Amino acid sequence: MKKQHGTNYIIGAKDTTLDKLPTEKRVPEEKKEVLKKQRDIVRKKLKSIAQDIMKYDSKEANEDIKIMYETVKQISNLVIEFLHRFEKVKQEKNMMDFNDIEHFALNILSSSKDNHVSQIYKEKYEEILIDEYQDSNLVQEYILNTISRGNNIFMVGDVKQSIYKFRQARPELFIQKYETYKEKEEMGEKDNLKIQLFKNFRSRENILEITNTIFSYIMSKELGDIDYNEKEYLNLGAEYPKGQNLETELHIIDLKEEEESIYKDEQEEVDEEAEEEGNERIEDILIEAKFVAKKIKELIDTGYLVCNKDKTYRKATYKDFAVLLRSPKNSAPIYEQEISKLNMPVFCDITVRILRHSRNTSNYEFAKDNR
């Protein structure tokens, strides 16, 4: 493949032909054959990548942009018109949403004559304390900067817990300060102070060890915005009395194997509309739910010990168990069903809400039919 420069790179990437192999008589035929096979593998991979990614060259892309321009322009105008009408309706009803509150506050603080309003708040607040700073957005950042004195903001956050990018959160605001602020012993006269809060008071040592191990392998600057090394480790802060041997268990379920054994005896119809929850199939949820139910029963039957608040131990009861799910809408009722099958009490909040909604819907339909 010839070396490409500038705008020719994308065009050249679509051409996956490779240069001919050099002729070298001293190289044994078997080595040439190995090299040829490796070359063919690389060529096929390049061709596959080019087909998936490099679908258009610059000329084709520009032509598409010209064709789409009028449509996109009309959509843009429609969105702008909708926003104007929406604002008008909210004003007529004397209503505002959360975004309005943020932007109105910023407008008041930044557009007042001689920054009069912001100056009032600068003088009023001795300290400004912000929690969950990793989820702050730019509007909130501007508001804080407008009312602060420049040296009276105390921010607490953890970029590993940033989950609100879809709400315009900017974890890079936290990262920028985390990387430039200095610890007390490193501080210069003009530096800002960074305090590391790495002691964990919620979890036992075995939980922290496995968490640190997994995070150190999967979290990096590119994936997670931080290099997770020993400087970032969670350290034990809580004290627990010595009791039974506590080791973290990781159970890997071969879903294909388990599915064959389950559905060999059980022919259950799967609702096609509910088959996927994210990327998770109903069959997979069922297999995991069966495993969790059996594990809870095993821990109860074997007299597993849990620690009380007064640091004494007692045998686990059903209320000591909680099942955490990524998205409970489809999966929670299945877990509830499997736990109940083993004659164990279970409470599922999502199920209660669904039932309430169903009752309300039924009542509405009944009232509607009798009008």
C-alpha cells in the first residue's frame, strides 16, 4: 500500500492492494509461503476495515453534504421555531424547567450592570462547597466562577463515578484541576491545594483488593480519563472484627452451556419484544437469576455470618441480601420469580410500581368506558 498524504489518505485507504513481495532467492520456499499467508491475512483485514469505515472519499462525502444541506437547514429551522414556541408557552403558564433555572441564573449574574449581582454573592459567601464535581457542566462551572472570589471553592469528586455525560457533564473540568492542583507538601505560593481522599469506609479489604485489581487492568487515561495505579488505589478505612474466611468470589457462567441444560427440560416462550435488554437476552437473565437464587439459598442454609453494627457476628437472614441490576425493568421480575420458586421471601420495587401503574390504567379505562 503506497504511503498517503493529506486528503489522499482516505481515498488511498479504500485501495487495499499491497506492494509485491520482493524477490529474494536466498529465502527458503517454506518461509516465503509463511510470509505469503501472513500477507494475505493482513490484506483481508485491511479490506474489511476499509469496507466498514472508509465508505466514502472526500468527493463523495462533499456531494452528500450538498444534497443534505436543504433538509438539514429545514430541520434546524424547525428546532429553532419549536424552542421559541416552547419558551412562549412556559412564559404564559409561568413555568420553567431545570435548564431554564441554570441559564437564567447565569444571565442574571453575567449581564447585570457592572456585575452588581455577582459581586453581592462574592461578598456573601465565605466558602463555596461543591459535591459530585465530576458531574458539573460548563453552565454550572461559569456560575460558580462568577460568584467565587477565586480562592474560596472546595470541590469534592471522583472521575471514576462520572456517569452523566449524556446530561452535558464535563468530567474534564475535574481532571484539569486534579492534574494541576498540588498536594500540601508540593504546593508553591500560587498553587491550589489537592487533598487525596483514598480511604474507603464502606467495604472490607477483600472487596477493595479485587476492585483495585480489576480497575488497574481496565482503567486508563484513554478509557476512564485516569491511569488507575497504586496512587489511585482505594485503601481500607473501616475496621471489622476477625471472623470467617472472607474471599471475593467471581462466578463466570457459560451461558450457552447453561441455556442448553435449562431449555432441554423447560420449553418457555420468550416474548420477542422483550428479548433484548440493552444487549442482554431474556434467556441470559433467566440463567443468571437461577444462579443468584441458588447462591442466596446456599448462604442461608450453610449459616453464612454477617457483621452487625456493634461488630458482632450473626447468621445471615433473607433481609441481608440485595441483588443489584444494571437495568431492572425486564430483569427484576425474572429474579423475583426465581427466588420465589425456592420458597424465599423477596421484595421487588419495580414490580410494585408496575402493578400500581397497571391498576391505575385499568381504573382509567373502566371510568372511560362508563362515561
